[in-house]
Amino acid sequence: MINVLWAGTERNWSLFEPDLKAGFQRAGLDVDLRTAFADPAQVDYLIFSPDGPLSDLSAFENVKLVQSTWAGVEAIVTNKTLTQPLARMVDHGLSEGMRDYVVGNVMRHHLNTDRFATAKPGEWLSDLCPPLARDTTVGFLGLGALGLACANTIAYLGFNTLGWSRREKSVATFQCLHGDAGLQQVLKQADIVVTLLPLTTDTENLLNADALSKMKRGASIINPGRGPLIDDDALISALKSGQISQATLDVFRTEPLPADHPYWQMPNVLVTPHVAADTRAKTASQVVVENIRRSEAGDPVLYLVDRTSGY
Ligand code: NAP
């Protein structure tokens, strides 16, 4: 019998339980899946999310894998009590959700939709005819599971696409860059910058006053990555001065974003409440089951987090 502890939220338990149980059965795994075990030392696997009930993992001394239900692992990878291997969530439900969010908002920025939506009666803005996709450059900061899925679709739609990652990459459909010189090129050339980086010590405040000043005047930002990737004060100044024309922000240093935060009042900011890509029980459960199956079979576990890089 394999003991699996659900350490996610209560709400998600009701969504995940049937899919996980069905998945374990299909995989031929004899699993006791529960929200509590009397003795933490009995637990073989932890299904974890940072908004769940657990913060001290030290008693789970026999856990073979902590499987996160979140793609972003900054809140657990820095947890000093985590000594067990950690896998993050990579699943096509997340990628599809993120792709929809990014494509929708890139199109919104590209077509200047908000300007037409806020036109006064009779304000006939015919001089704002949108450019063609090929004349707009979209730069992706982060080319991982999510950034790559989004960048490929944006490139397919005809946008001039650039991507930036930590390590050198090559993709057939768009130009990939890395290193500081690569970042400077994306900042200089992109009309729309999409941030899909994990939050690490290297990426925190990546878009600070200096980086924002190097962007094209009037460029825009879409951030479904993590709030602290952006220095908020610097972005607010850049949005006020027109250096940055528009921002669509899904993630924030404090969530929910407090009602008195300046972003709520800014006409050129769209706040969305961390909804870009939700972990969906049906697809994410398959990833959890597959990783436990692999671990039990002695096969390599998928999507292991590298503690040194922090993602
Ligand atoms: P991932 O597969 O780990 O990809 C991360 C990407 O960022 C990789 O391309 C990586 O480069 C790059 N990167 C990391 N550190 C870097 C650095 N210092 N300089 C340059 N590039 C760097 O992550 P993912 O699954 O695509 O997810 C990305 C993030 O999206 C998550 O960490 C999470 O914060 C966020 N997210 C948000 C939502 C939402 O609803 N808003 C939902 C899910 C996830 P390499 O390719 O060289 O490793």
C-alpha cells in the first residue's frame, strides 16, 4: 500500500480526489489517499500546495517525493524543512490556460482595444488603425513550459517574436536569446513584453527602473509570471510618464491586491486576480499519478526542481 497525503486546500481536495483515485486505479497503484495520517512517518508521497495546511515538512522523513500542484515553487523551494525531492506542476491544462490568457492580452495590447472601449460617443479614432502582427514585436522573458507554449503560438500568429531564457536555446519559429545582452535586446526591440519567469533571487525586480527605461517608449507589459519580477514603484512611474503605455498584471507582491493599491486606479492598467492559468484537477491529476508511478517503478520522476537555480 502506498500512502499519499493530500496537503493542498480543502476546496481543491473535493476537485482532485475523484480524478486522483481514478488515476491511481488506472495505473494499477494500490494507494491510500487521504488528507491526514496519524503518523507523518507513514507517508510515502505528499501532494502539496503553498496555500494548503502544511508548512513544516520535517516530520515526513520517509516521503519519496513532494509533488507540487503549482508551477511556481518559490514558496516551497525556500522552505528550510523541505529535504525531500520536489517536483513542480507542468501540465497541458496550465499551458493551454496560459496560452489563452497571453494570446488574448497580446491581441488586446496590439489592437489597442482599451482605447476604443473607452472612446467617448462620437470619438472616431480612425488614425489608430492597428499595425499588422508582423509589425509588432513580442518579447517573452522566460521560455519554459509556459513561455514556450505562448511564444510558439504568438509566432504562429505572425508576430515578430523574441524569447529570453537563462540557458541558450534554439527554437525553429522565433529568435531565442540569453544572458544580459539578450535581455537588453528584448527590452530594446519589444513592443509588448510578456514575463513568464519563475521568482528567484536572480529574477526578483528584473523589470526595475533601469530595465523599464531601456524599453521602447510606449511599449507595454503583460505579467502573468510573479508580482515581484517587477519593481512596482518603477512601473507606476513609467506608466505615468508614458514610457510604458499599458500593463496587464495577473500577479502581485500581495494577493489579493489591496483595494488601495494604485494599480486599481490607473486607466492604463488591467488587474486580473491571478487567473491566467489555474491548475485543473483532470489534467494535473494525471501528472501526479504518473510521477508516483515512475517513482514506484524506479523510473526518473518528471519536472524535478533544481534547488540551486530555485525553479
Ligand atoms: P519553467 O518551465 O521553470 O520555465 C522558466 C523559464 O524561465 C525558463 O525558460 C528559464 O530558463 C527562465 N529563467 C529562469 N531564471 C532565469 C534567469 N535568471 N534569467 C533568464 N531566464 C530565466 O516555468 P513555467 O512552467 O514556464 O512557469 C513560469 C512561471 O509562471 C512560474 O514559475 C510561475 O511563477 C508562473 N505561473 C503563473 C500562473 C498564473 O496563473 N499567473 C500559473 C502558472 C505559473 P531556462 O529555460 O534556461 O531554464
